[in-house]
Amino acid sequence: MKSFTQAAKQAHDTLTAAHAEAMSDAQARLKSAEQATSPEAVRPQLIELLNQADQPGADAVATVITSYAAMMPQHLARDGAALVSHLTGIKRHKGLSDAQAGQVVRAILAALNGCPAGLIEWPAADLVLARMPLSDLHLWAQWGTPDGYSTFTAAQEAAVHSHYTAVRDLAYLEQQAEALAALAAPVAEVLRLKSNSKGAQSVAGITFEPGEIRELTPAEYAGIYSRGDALARLIESHILEVA
């Protein structure tokens, strides 16, 4: 028994170090994934995608903006802020394709950056994307730079998968921590028996109440053991069990 307990302690010490390292790695992966998918991290990436989108020439900008403005209510047709904020709704209600919406996105970005676009009054370029709802930023990037957005979403999916595996691994490691603690538990000094009987159970003058866990001294155990196979029968029938 001594050799087993020594081996168990050695295994416990070795596994505890490995367990701590695995916990640290899983926690780091979890934190990294959470940071990568947070709005604070996603917004600047989407803005950068849009800022890098190919912008059409002046003639194309004027043509696209004129066509798009004609879809707006007349009193908003020269309101650049309205042209920006209404694009998702116009696309839905007017049935624009993603490619057509992408043309509008790139034309608006060009106009915001100074490309002439008629008499439309545009808001400050640096505020438009910074104040745009995150859901709209996703759509604008999807339409305006589909290849870049595809790369972005692939990275986001990888981060979400990393988060999934980190949560899974942490749950597993937390379960294993209990097993490690049990591995290092010392051998009990006394034998304990638990009664599963619905009523009081007496063996060799010792009474077990229902659900009671009793610690037996060597002398008490010897008294039970001297009754032949009475103890074995009670344990086999699950009336008593070693606790």
C-alpha cells in the first residue's frame, strides 16, 4: 500500500503541474478569442476594410449617387447623412442586389473622401463610419469589399471555434481537478460504513440508522467480522456500503 500511495503522490505532483499549464493555456485562448470577437476589436477592422475598398472614378461616382438618390424621398435626396443611413433599408425595399449595394457603398465612400457628387451635403467623413451601427458596418463591408469581408469572417469563425474549444477544455480540466485532489487524498485512518436501509439495521450489537455513516474502530469491526458472512451479505445487498 505504501508503494501505491507514493506512486499516487508522484503522479499527483506531475499531473498537477501539467494541469496548471493546461488551465493557463485554455484561459489564454478564451481571453484571446473574446478580445478578437469583441465589438471594440471588430469595429476598427470593418472600418479599415471599408477604407481600403476600391473607389470608382468621378464619373462613376456621380452616376451611382444620382441613381441612388433618385430612390430616396425627394426631401432627403440631397442629404448625405440620410443617403448613408438609409442604404440598408433602400436595398431591402428596392430589391438591390449585393453587387449594386456594393457600388453604392464605394461611391458614397468616394464622395465622403472628396469626390464630387453634385449638390449633396455630406457629413464629416471621419464620423460616418465611426458612428455607424455595427450591424450596418458589417453589411457595408460585406457589400463594399466582399473579398476582404470573407477573409474577416473566416478569422472571426476561427476565433469563435477557439472560444468553443477553450470553454470545453476548461470544463474538462475543472472536472479533472477533482480527480487530482482524490489522487492525493491520504488513506483514511478509520473504516466508515454507511447504511442504505430504510430502517434501523443492527449488526453485532451496533445499530445503523437510515443514512447514517458510522466510523468503526478495529474492535467494533472485529465484532462484526466475527459474525461470519453477515457483513459481506449486507454489503452485497447494498444495505451497508463502505463510505
